[in-house]
Amino acid sequence: MEWYAYVFIVVALLVGGIIGFFLSQRFFKRYLEKNPPINEKMVRAMMTQMGRKPSEKQVRQVMASMNQHK
């Protein structure tokens, strides 16, 4: 094989890796938009399971705290 064949293989691998990275990042962002990791309903369920009756203020505080850490 000639030297330019090796260069072509390396360039093809780099371009494929870069395209794959951006496509997977785009897919993951769309997935998280459609399926958020946690919402207010889940926070209420967790507080109820811990034996607490959550107020709206408490739920909003937890959500604000979680959104702040993103």
C-alpha cells in the first residue's frame, strides 16, 4: 500500500469520530428534552415516600436547587 492510503484511513477515522461525537451529542440532548431526568411529580412522590407531605414551596425549592446545579 502507498503512504497516501494510510493517510486516507487515518483521516477517515478522525472524520468519522468527529461526526459520530456530534450526532450522539445531538441525539442525547433531544432525548433529555423529551424525557427529563426528574420533574415536580417525581419530587412529590419521593417526599411522600419519605413520609413527608410536601408543600408547593418545598417542591419548587428542590426543583430550583436541581436546576441551579445543571
